[in-house]
Amino acid sequence: MKTSIIALFALSIACDVSGQLAFKLGANRLPAARAVGAGLFALSLVSEPWLLAGLAIYALEFLVWTRILALVPLAIAFPLASLNILGITLASHLWLNERIGRRQYAGAVLVTAGVALVATSL
């Protein structure tokens, strides 16, 4: 696989991981919809900086993913993109201090093994 394609996949996965972290941080800061009403909750959604950052990151990922799809067959690109599962699992533990169980780690490792099998088919 070309270095440029590997770099695009790494950027796509980094965008997905950081976008999900931003969404989680933003969601944690939202008020309860029942407590503030629908209008104020909607305003909170569109003004929360972490949620806006997550959207901006996903806009970049959209561009990167589109380029990947122009270069790599979907049947290969999509499985490789699932490395985000491992990335999000690790990031949620490292940056959000979420507890990750053995089964979650095992599942992430199995997904990564599957990705490795797909990647070697190139």
C-alpha cells in the first residue's frame, strides 16, 4: 500500500477518534433537555464548542474519506477504517478515564486482527 494512502487512513482514523472525543466532551456539558426545555436545549446543541469542534473535524474527515474512496476499493477501505474502534477504545480510556473491560479490549483486538487480514490482501 502506498505511503500516501496509509497517511490518508491515519488522518481519517485520527479525525474519527478526535471527533468522537469532542462529541463526548460536548455531550457531557449539555443540560438535561427536560430541565431546560426544547428551545434552550437546541440552542445548547448549536453553541457548545466541543460539539462544534466535532462537526468541524467530521467535515475534514468527509474530505479525507472521499479521497480514500477515490483511491481504494470500498471492500478494502471500509474494513481498514474500522481501526477507529481500537483508537476510540484506547482514547476513551486515556483521555476520558473510561473503564474498558477485558471483553472490550478483546473485541478491539479481534477487529484489529481482521483489519490486518484485509490489509494484507492488497
